[in-house]
Amino acid sequence: MLSRVKDYILDQEFRLTLFEQRFLAINFIKILSLEESRVSFSTNFGRVVVKGENFTLQRLLESEVLVAGEIEGVEVHYE
């Protein structure tokens, strides 16, 4: 069990979790844009863009962001 906790704490892989009217992004390198209809992130493998409408920031931490709004799509641009 201790190794699972350690793996969780040390995990640096980008994750994007989509919910019905919001999304959670963790372990990004940088937020590139934060707009009402678009949020883009720099990640360890490239760029991720979430498109939608009426985005509002719900929570912002050093490597975690929660955004509410209508999600229309996600684009992944590998570098």
C-alpha cells in the first residue's frame, strides 16, 4: 500500500478528466491560454486544447485546474 501512495505522490503524468459540465487538468507544465471558449495546456508530450463555451475557472492550483462550462471537444497536438 505504501508503494501505491508513493506512486500517486510522485506521478507527474498529465491527466485530463472530463465531466458533464466541467473538466479537471492535472500535472500540466503551463496554461497557455484561458479563455471563455478555449483552454490550452503545455504538457510533457505536447499541447492539449479544450474547446467549448462559457468556461469559468473553478479552482486553480500550481499544477491543477478545474474549469466549468460546456465542453465541445479536445485536441491533442504532439510535439
